Amino acid sequence: MPVLSIIACRILEDELTRVLSMDDTLRHIILVDSLDSMGLSRKLRAQSRAHLLIARKEIPDRIEDLKKDKLGRFLKPLLNKLNFIHGQPSKNARARDLVVVVNVLKMALHSDGKILKEEVYKNISDMARFSDGILLFYGLCGNSLGNIRNDLRDLDCPMYFLTDEVDKRVDDCIAVALGGNKRYEETLRRFPGVGIFFTPMWAFNWREIDKEVSRSAQSQSLGNMLNDLGYQKVAKVDTGLHYIRDFEVESRIDEFAGSYNLEIVNLQGDAEIADRCYHRAKEGIVNG
């Protein structure tokens, strides 16, 4: 049973909900049991997507239990005939047996690039022990994660990343939502004065993010920083993902913009990058 581990920023919770809930072949989803996984768990339940919440230290044993359960079925001889071709398991069988383990990390890590890097690297090294591949649901994040391939070159586990249409790693979660680095750059040129981009998860959690920014910026709020830097606009990015109620997203963007006298710009995004990169990682493991 191949194992794909996903290490993800909580800000990409909606994109994770989409790829996991829409994968009809996926039968085994395990979330690392933590406060930061609760939002994803609620959204998966709302989509009727079954999953398990398991303490991190217990996950390798649970994966072994799943393997033993599969091998111990009384139909094993028949399954072997159906699933194996010339002594190798078929791709369809490996896809059905895939186990996806998701570890959602705190949004607050972004307030310090050094801490973000340490936490992501630590979790990659830890989860590589039981994984056949790891998909990193992060961008470069101010280049905090830009040297990950070289830094972890001795890791005995393939790594997959969120990349744009030219296979370049995306800058951050906003580049994911807008469709890649090039579209991100074009949007910044088209809309001068935009100081922050709000996806639904950014909008819903802006107060929490603001607290972390205030701590790291010597009590200066996110909005005050934008005002001081001369920004006049906030962008609302419609990703097409509506796992948070629209009125909640709208009201929180309106609240933020009104508090700091910012104009709202409406932008259209999508989930293409998350979809494509998830399926590429999955196919790489299933076909490997």
C-alpha cells in the first residue's frame, strides 16, 4: 500500500479539501490529529469524505494495520489474480490502495521565516520514514523554502511541489490561487496599490493572522503596515472554492477594508495548480 504524505499550510485548507474530496479512487485518508487539522476535517465531513484523525506517533502503526488487513482478507488469492500482471500489482490496484496522510501546519509559522523552515524540514524528515513520496503544499514563502531540494538531498523519499505551468515552484499561496507566478506578476502590474490578496481562507482568518503580524512587527497591525507603505487596495480572490460561506468571506473582507480605508478589487482565481500537482504526485507514487 503506497503512502503519499502531504505537508500543508493551513491557509491552503480549501485546496486540500477539494483535491481529497474529489478523488473518487481514494479510500484511505489519515489526518494528523491537531488543532490545525480540525478545519480540514470539518470540511471533509461536510463533503461526506471519510477520514481518520490519528496522533502523529500512531500513524506508522495504523498504516501497518491497513496493510495487514488487506493481506489477511479471505479473498486474497482471488485478488492476487485480478490485481497482478506478470507478478506486479496493477496501477488501478495501487491507486485504490493508496494511503494519503495529511499534516496541516500552523498559519502563524509565516511570521518568522526561520521558524517556518525549521518546522517544515522537521516534519518532512519525520514523515519520510513511512512515506513513498511527500507533496509539499507550500510555495517558496519568501524563499524560506527555496533550497529545500539541496538541503534535504539525502532524504530517501521523493518530493513533489506546487508548480506553475512552466514547472516553476510557486512563490506563495496567492500565486497558487491566481494560477502561477506569471499571473501573479501580471496582476500586480494591472492593479497598482494592492497591498494584500484575500483568498477565502485569508479573509476568514485575517484577525488571527493580524495578531501574529502585530507580534512580529512590534505591535503594528497588518492594516497599519499597509497604510504606512502607501497601499490603497485589498484584492478579493475568488478561487471558486466555497467551503466557507460566501457571506462570511464578504463580511470579513468588508470589515478589513473598512477598518483601514482600503478599496476592494475583485479578482478571479482557480484551483488548477493544486489539482494538477496533487494528481502528479499521486501518479508518481502509484506508477513508481
